[in-house]
Amino acid sequence: MDPLIMQGVQLMAVGMGTVFSFLTILIFATVLMSRCIAWLTPTSTLSDEANQRLDQSHVAAISAAIAKFENDKLNK
């Protein structure tokens, strides 16, 4: 086989191996960072008492605002 073709195949193999290695390391780093962030953040910011004390008028106002936003968004 022509040496120039062999060099091209070797260069392609090294390039693909490099990209594969980099992407594998990137995936593991992303998973590790995600687990660290999940471990550091609190699981719940509102207690059950705070959820029960939520005023129904606030819930109605928020629901109306969301409905208006979605309605305006669809009419554009």
C-alpha cells in the first residue's frame, strides 16, 4: 500500500482517538460536576409550613399572570 495512504490512515486514527478521549473525559467531568452541585445544594428551600401558609389570593394572581402571558404569547 502507498505510504502516503498509510500516513493518512494513521493521522485519521490518532485524530479520532484524540476526539473520543476528549469527549469521554468531558462526559465524566460533567457528570462529576453535576453530582457535586447536587450534593452541595439543599434539597428543599420551603418547609411544609411555608407551603401551607401560601395565601390563595397570591396563587390566583400568579395563575392569572401565567395565563395572560401564555395568551399574549399565542396571539403574537
